[in-house]
Amino acid sequence: MQYIEFGATGARVSRLGFGCMRLPLKEKEGKRASDADGAAAMLRKGYELGVNYFDTAYMYHGGNSERILGTALRDVRDKVFISTKSPGHKVKKPGDYRRILEEQLQRLDMPYIDFYHFHGISYDDFREIDKKAGWLADAHKAKDEGLIRYISFSFHGEPGDIEKLTDMGCFDSLLCQYNVLDRSNEEGMAYARQKGLGVAVMGPLGGGRISGLPKETAEKLGVRAVASAELGLRFVATNPNVDIILSGMSSETQLVENVEYLSRITPLTGKEISDIAKMVEEKRSLAKLYCTGCNYCMPCPQDVNIPYIFEMANYYKVYSVPEYAREGYASIGGEWIPGKRAGACTECGECETKCPQKIKIMEQLKESHSLLCNP
């Protein structure tokens, strides 16, 4: 395993971080539930293979992720770095931050958290919550008391917000999405690292998109990657502003492969990066033939999330990753993806009058629903 100094924190962390959102599941009473024993064994295996950075969150696996992580690593607490997150949507008033933090410490059954993130914030969201709940002051108090070691933020906002948040001068590290299909945070990552923040990235394989690309894609590009998963990891690892590459893993096979890749990984050459960028742009251009994502069709009177549905349809038709596309479609109406699926369309036709691409939206929604519904 390769290790690196994590920004100015002084922590020496493994390049591969274990993301605990996609821990293994099992069938229980006709439903999918956390496989606590299997997940704990996987986490322990990760530690034995050299991973020392483990990232979870309040909501993962309905709160079970934190409990499983604590069970797996409690006895080696001083040898690992634990990262979790404060759920901003639950911080409504003064005191909520501290109450939730104490609940998470109880779940983990650990005396402190190393990297405690404000979860999924943008600059405006952060300021709004802080104004009504004072969670930044609570974070500093918790740090002074030794309940958390570093104040961090995970990010899902507009790329320019990373610089605004960094300039507040209160953060030790950043977690954001970055992969070969989504490079929008590159400038913000570079700025944050220049200012001394540790930079961890999530989604290095695009939620499965990169690892789902056909193997022949890498061969056509002429890169030396033995699998598209390795290609995706090599791309991210090549960026000098990336410290930790966080990967959500749900099987021991994925864990062992990722550890192997990041133990011997070599940076991509300039030509390889150029070839990959060209391939991605070609795919993106083809996707735009279906939908540009301009959102002019919204809002839908029935709250159908038309742009997101078409985005998932593009991943199915253009990027050839049906499993990821179907999972994304199924998530509409859940915690993270608002709106309704295509079945809610009443064919009022309002969207088609606003579409600059003149897409036959009602027809495409039916097709998308057929493609993306799990059999």
C-alpha cells in the first residue's frame, strides 16, 4: 500500500480509503439488509491489507455503517483514521450538531473521530445552517474537547464554492467527487491543497461507471490498464492534488483488486490522459444528442425528474453501464434524488413545448422507463 501526508494535518494515510456506503448486503425477511458480519470481516481485511482511512456517514446503511465500522476496528483504534459526517439536513437548531456527534460516537463506540465532515455542503448551505444552528462554533468546541481531531467538509455544490469554503480558514480537509467522467472540481481541489487542506476524492470509478466500461475501451486507448477499474484509479492517482482515493467496496474481490492496483500503480502518461479525455468527450457529445441537461423542460407539473431520467438513460445507451443506470433510476424519490420516475407522467405535453432540442420527451420517458426498470 502507498501512503501520503494528508495535507497539513500530519496524518500519514493510505492512498486507498475504504468508503463504507456500499458495504455488503444480505437477504433478510424478503428485504435487503446490512450483512454486519460480512461487512465487518471486509473492513478488517482492508486494515490487514494496509488501508488505514475508513469513511462512513450518519445515514449510511440506516446508521448501521457506523456501528459495523466500530465493531470491526475498535481494538485497533489508534492505528486507523475514522472519518464520518454531520448530516446538515438534521441540524435545525443550536445543540443539534453536538447531539448528533455524541450519537455517532456511541454508534462507533469510540472516544473520538479523526475527520468529522460537514456533509455534502455548498457555501450557501453551510452559511445558512451555521446562522440558525451555530454548528461551526460547536465543531470548534468539540475539537477543543478532543471529540474530533480535524474539521472537514464533504462537497456536492458548484465547483467555485470549494475556494470560498477553503478561504474561511477553518477546514483541515476536503472530500469531493472526482473521476475521469467528472473533472469539474479539479481547480478547487488544487486550490484547497495549495492552502494546506488534505484532499480526498470519492467516486473514483464514477459509482461503478468507470469499472463498468467495456475492457476493450482501455485497449482501444492503448493504455496499459489490465481492467477499466484500474484505468479509473490510475487516472485519479495521476492528479498530484489527490491524497486519498476513497472507494466504496461491497466484496472482498473488489477490495483486494483495489489494494493491488494502488500498491503498484503508476501515473498515466500525458498521451494516455489525452486519449482518455478524447474518449470521454466523444461519449459526452453522443449523450448530448439525446439530452443536453439544460433543464428547460422543468418544472414538470407531475414532478417527474426528466433531466435525471434522461441522464440515466444516457448511461445505459451511451456509456453501456446498465446496472449503474438502473440503480440511479430506482433512487429517484429517495433521500438524495428528488422527484418522480417516468411512470408518473400524464402526457400533458408541457415539457415538449419548452425543449430547445425538440426531443419527443413523452416518448423518450416511456422508453427510458422500459430500459431502466429492473426486471
